Amino acid sequence: MDAAQLGATLRARRRELNLTQSEAADLADISTRVLSDLENGRETVRLDIVNAVVNALGLSLSVSVQRP
């Protein structure tokens, strides 16, 4: 999953929960700007931040590392 797909997934889930970006950002203890950048695939975000957003939205995160 690339950054744009991740962002779209998080945005869709946030909207399913009827949360504003501000409300979701508060739940994840991050700024609204960081959440906006994440949802729009504009910024590479640290894994701990992605994990906080995923948890706040009731999703789970799975990470795999593969050799090219």
C-alpha cells in the first residue's frame, strides 16, 4: 500500500465514523495538519504516528518488510 492508498483508507474510515479531521487528530494525539497531510499522501509519516491514527479509528496495522 502506498501513501496515497493509506491516506484514502484512513479518510474513508474517519468519514464512516462521522469524525472531523480535528476530532480524529485529537483522538490520535496529533495535529490536524499532520492528519491532513497523511490523508492526502503528502508527507511520509513516522510509523508511530500512523499507528496512533489507525488505533484511533479502530483499525489494525500490519507491516511486512520485503527485499526488493
